[in-house]
Amino acid sequence: MLYSLGYKVAAGIDIIRTVSFYNECRHQVDSTILRIFMLDMNGEYVFLVIHKIDPDAKVLFSSGYSIGIEGLGLLDKGAFEFVKLPLRLSRLSLMVSEILQYIF
């Protein structure tokens, strides 16, 4: 989806590679989109590690569950926003645009 909007995208495969990539390339990453619940990764844990590496990291959470990040207290921990799955391209575009406007 983001490719079609002209963004460069890197997908994390597992916790170790995702955190390692972020640690090495954090100065090239403008925003991160994490699913709260994943098969082999815990989105909240990955967020906390990324946020420890870079307290200014802009993280957008997504989930098909309605609990959202409010229920997990992630907004208070520095998460940028939550978007419910399934994602519509127009909504995703708006959210990424808001994150980038916040950065620049």
C-alpha cells in the first residue's frame, strides 16, 4: 500500500531483525507502523524497544481488534496514533501524512 503512495518501506520479519534494522537505520526512518498483535512478535514489546533506542520515534499502531492502544496505555508511552484494520489507502495516507508533518 505505501509503495503506491511513493514511500520506501522496510518490513520486519521477527523481533531481532526488526529491532536490529531500526537500531542501525533509525536516522533514515521517519515513521514506523506496528501491528499490536502478531504471530511471532509482540507489537507492544517491539514499540518499547524502539522507543528506548529513539524516544522520539513516531510509531503508528494498527490492529483488527478494537482494544487499540488506548487500552494498552501506549499513547501515554509515546505511541503516535492507532488505526484499525483493515486499512483503507486513504486513511493510511492521511495518518502517514500527519506523522510526517509532525516530524518536519
